[in-house]
Amino acid sequence: MGHILQAIDNILEYTAGATLAGYLIDRKTQDAVVRNLEVIGEASNNIVKHHPGYAATHPEVPWRIAYEMRNALSHGYFSVDHTIVWQTVQNDLQPLRTQISNLSSPD
């Protein structure tokens, strides 16, 4: 859970004050955001794999969706749609952070 929160905080820090237009021309920030979204997805998958009961008791958390996005980003290489990534950052990360922050650790 700590990895997910840290990755979200990293992304929010990297994109603070940015606009979509600025993000779309900033390859370093794109790479940093994608890397941290991959961390979120991988950590989510680890929770599902190693603590399936815990994940099942928290269906409100998009464990599988995070992992599916991780796969799309990891294997998309140069075909990543950074407009969708930006929308994810703007619309989904803060609610996910709130959800994760309110949970106890599965360990």
C-alpha cells in the first residue's frame, strides 16, 4: 500500500501546476508519470495475488484496472496515449489515494 501511495504522490508532485499542453511536450514528466503508474499497477496486482481475500473485501479499489493500465503502458512503448494518461492523473489518482489511505495494510 505504501508503494501505491508513494507513486501517487510522486505523480501529483511531477504534474502540479502543469497543463495538458505542457505535459504533452514534456517527455521527462511523461516518462516519470508512466513509470509511477506502472508501480501502482504492479503493486495492485501483488495485493490481488498475495492477498486475494483482502482485495475481495475492498472491491471499491480498482485493483485489476490499475494492473490492466500498467500492462498497456508497459507494453505500449511509443503508442501510449498521453492524453488518456493525463486524464487518469487528473480524474482518478486523488480518489484512489483517498481510498488507499483509508485502508489498513493487508499484512
